[in-house]
Amino acid sequence: MKSIRAPWKVAAARPAAWIVLAAVAVAVAVAAPCPAAAQAPPDLGNIEGLTVVGKGVVKVKPTLAEIDLDVSASAELTGDAIVKFRDAKKRVRDAFAALKLADVVVDERGLLVDQKGAAFNPYMMDYGVQSKAKSEVQLSRKLVVRATKIQAMEEEAVLQLVGRLLDVAQDAGAHVGPPSNSAYMAYRYGMNSTTTLVRFVVEDYDKLQEEAFAKAAADARSRAERLARLNGLELGAVQAVREMTAPGNTSRSPYAYFYGEPPSQDDDTLPNRLETTKFQEVPIRVELLVRYAIRPKGAAKP
């Protein structure tokens, strides 16, 4: 049997439906933009003038090659360690002096006095000193072998020279390459671990970067003049300049933020140089964002 709704229930349902329809109409009216607002252009900031990007590149070969050596000696008595260390360093210096190469020099870094075997175990989280019954005093010094004026040499000649220097260093008893804890330090501070034995260096980096800046500025002027000519405009004075490139920015792991900055390996870090692991032309790139004032062609200058 078909059920019949009570009249008062039907009357109560109709106002509820009208309320829902009214709410929907109000929402649509609020969401719809007015004609004036729809025609308003977006806020693009200050776009006056003509903005271009100028690029400059200078390519140059490394001027010198560097090899890091480590000379060390240890003994239970400090006096014995000093004698052994002095003999080890003299043996290395005499070996390079016997080469009689005018463009090869050996520089010394600071002296380190520590305890032999005082190392960390980063994998087992054992930060205790791995010591013997009696501790030994260890003396070590970093030596840097520098071969200059290699930019005019052929690749084969550079290879022969570097190979000869490496062989002499190892025959003299020096440790060649990065220190033994370099892999752990790289892991801890989020740096790139390297096993490179030879470091090639471009000197006078500031002067070369200045040349790249000049090329970038000239390129920006050329691009701006072409765009102004094609659009019937005249170019005015420079209004703003911003350097786009940021050399030296490298990604760091979360461990670097937790542990802080890595300790410096050398107190006398050399500025005004660019290092690379390969003997080849090194591009020095610069990008400038330049904004020029513009005016219609033929208009009077302000």
C-alpha cells in the first residue's frame, strides 16, 4: 500500500529546499568577479626599462700542479721522534733537490704533534683513543710539491713530470695523497670524498674573472641594443646590475648542519685561485642581469 505523507511534513520540507538554493546562489555571486576586477592586469612589479642577461666566458689552462705529501715519524720518547722526523723530512727534500728542476719547489705547512693511533672509528661510534700500553709521540708535517709554468706544456709532458714527482716522493718514504681520515671527514661534513693525487691550479683567478665580467657587460649591451632597435626604441643608461652566477655554492648533507663546519686542513688557505682535478682548459663563466632605461626613438633625452 502506498504511503501518504502528512501535509505538514511536505510544508516543512519546502522551506528547507529554498534555503539550500539561496545559499548556493549567494556563493556563486560572491565567487564571480566583477567586470572591473576581471580586466585588471596582474601586479608584475617594476617592469620599466629593458632587462637582459649578459654572458662572459674566459677559458684558461692550469698554471701549476700540486701534490700533497705527508712526512711523519713516531717514538715513545719525544727526542727519538724528533730525530726520526728530521731524517724523514731531509730524505724527501734531498730527493727532490736531486732532480734539479727549476720550476719545482717544495713548500712546508705547519707541524702537527699528536699521539700515534689516536683515531676515531666512525662506523662503530667508538670515540675512545685506540692507545697501546705506552703512548707514542707522533710528529707530522704536510709538504706541497708545486710544479709551475705548466700551461705551455703538452699533456704528455705534464704526465711525465707528474709521474716523476710521484715516484720520487714515494721512493723517499713520504705518504702521497689525502690524509687517512679524509674519507671520514668528507662523510661527516657532507663534502665530496676524493682520492686525487694531483691538484691543478689556475692562478690570478680575480684577474681572469674581471675579464669574464667585461665580456658579460659587453654582451648585455649588445643584446639590449639589438632588442631596442627591433622594437623602435633607444637605449638609455644602466639602471640596475645583478650578478647571476654564484661560484662555490655546493650542496651539503644533513650531517654537515648537525656537526657544523669542517675544521680547516691548512691555516694558510690560498685565495685568488681556482682548483681542478683535470689538466684541461677551465671555463670561468659570469652572468649579469642588466636593466637599461629606454625611450621612444627620436624622443628628447631626459
